[in-house]
Amino acid sequence: MAKVTIAIDAMGGDHGLKSTVPAAVEAVRRYPELTLILVGNDKSIRRLLKRCKGDKHSRIKVHHASEVVAMDESPSQALRSKKDSSMRVAINLVKEGKAQACVSAGNTGALMATSRFVLKMIPGIDRPAIIYAIPTLDKATGKQSTVHVLDLGANVDCNAETLFQFGIMGSVHHGCVNPKCKRPRTALLNIGEEEMKGLEPIRQAAKMFQECEFINYIGFVEGNDVFWNKADVIVCDGFVGNVALKTIEGTAQFFGYQVKSAFESSWLAKISAIFALPVLSKIKKKLDMRRYNGASFIGLRSIVVKSHGGADSVAFLNAIVEAINEVEQDVPSKIGHQVTTILGQRDHDANQNKNS
């Protein structure tokens, strides 16, 4: 691992310092080449660092910021009036080259708006997207892997060109964080697998993917295909993606509650739970969404990773790990290169057709 410096919005999220500081201390313990800059209230951060025995660690630095963006604050208000917030200062450190990535559990809308304003977009990309890894299972082999889904809420309404750009970015991103996957299978989320189904922008995007030799496009997938290793990258607009993600999270919580209730329903059920505990623990570990915490804002010129707002220290640590992987793989640069290649080829083909 090469040397990596990451700026942490230490104050963001539902739990703030209680999650970010312990995660930071554990991260530098695990990664000897990692330096973290904790941005927020200096006194509060140092107080908790002392409790976590990280106050004298040379690779944990504290950068004071006097303001905090509230979780329910409007993005425009945060952008205009919170210029010394822990979120804004952390992003500024990336722009200034003092950090290679930013990680925050704060207000998603404010983080997206501020990141886009400060860091700017990769040339050729119109809108950033939120991409997230979801656990999948291959029924034939029993092998567990992940599928990257985008967009998960940054763009409610998308045209075909935007969906096509998401496919390019998602394919590159998946290949970067999964180096063994040379040509990620890319699909569009739709209401059916047949070509005539779906809204017009989705059908138009499908044609654009089919004509692009750089994308391994496999067609449409439905919502019930997400978990079954049908694709490596699934593209959709932010409205559909966010509803799908929240449904997945809610289903997992519902399932867990039902299992717990069933085993607590009687003394016989409680005895059964003792024998089932090893299996239940194994399932819980596999489906623990904290392992997959860390959604990336791709399309920006630099790396910004969004942790779930309610993340504990274990989950926030995984968001830091996601940022480390993206820095090491230089994801924005590779996305920019692929976008330039594909759009350049498309312009070339269009000119040839025009002149023929």
C-alpha cells in the first residue's frame, strides 16, 4: 500500500465523533501507510482521541472547523452559509491536495452539492452519481460477491445520455475495486427483461450500450435479480435506485425482527435458538450491511465517500477502507480516461457517418 491521506468529516452523521474517531484510530492501526485528518471541533476530537488512545498517534492529525452541517439542513443553505463546516473544510483539503479523499457520514444532499461545487466534474460527465456495493450470491456455485448499483439518489430524473454515462463510470469503478473482473457485466434495471419494456430513456440507453464496444452490456435485469449475481453493475435513475436501496435495508431489518420474534415466542423456541445460534450468526455476518458501508460519489474529479448517516464505528471504518481502495486504484483518473476514449470514439463514428 502506497501512502494515503484521507480527510474525515469527524462531526457528520447521526453519531458524529462517537463513530468517526474510534474508526479512525482502528484504521491507522490496520494500515501503516495511512494518514487521517480529522476535521471538526478541535477540543472535542482531541478529548475523544485520548479516550480511544489515539491522541499521540503521529498519523492522526486534527484540523479545526467551527461549524457543523445538520442532517436536516438544506444543501443550498449549507453551501452558502457553512463555509467553515467540518464537511466543507474536509472537501477543501482534497481540493488543496492535502488529502486524496474525503469521507463523511453527514447530510447527503449537502455533501453532494458541496463536493460538486468545490471539486468539479470529470470532463464529459454531466452529473455525479452515488454508487454502492450490494452483496450477491451465485446460486450455481454458492459464491458470494457484490454488485455495484448506481444511481442511488443523486439524480431523480435521468435521460438516456446520463444513464449511459453512469454505465461507463460504474463499469470502470467496479473493475477498479475488483481487479480480477476485467469486463464487468453491466445491466439496466427495468420492469422486465424484454427489449420493448420500460420507459423511453431506458430503452434509448440500452441502444447506446449495445453500440459501445467498451461496455460489456448484458441487457435488462429486474429487481428480483439484484441479489443473484446476474450482473456486476446495475444502472438506474436516482429515484428508482434510492427506493430499491431503502427497500433492501427495510427488508433486512424486517427479516431480522421476525426471526428474533419467532425465537422469543415461547420457551421451546428459545431452546431451539440455542442450537440455531451458530447458523444464525453465520447468516448475520454475511448479511451485515456494515461490511458494505461506503457509497462513492463518482463523476467528480476527486474521491468522496459517503458513509451511512447512522453508521457505527465498524461501519464507518469500512467507508474509510473504501476510500483507501479508490485512492490506490486512482478511480477518478481511470473514469476520466474511459470517458474520453468512449466519447471520442462516438464522435469519430458520428463524423464518419455524416461524411459517408
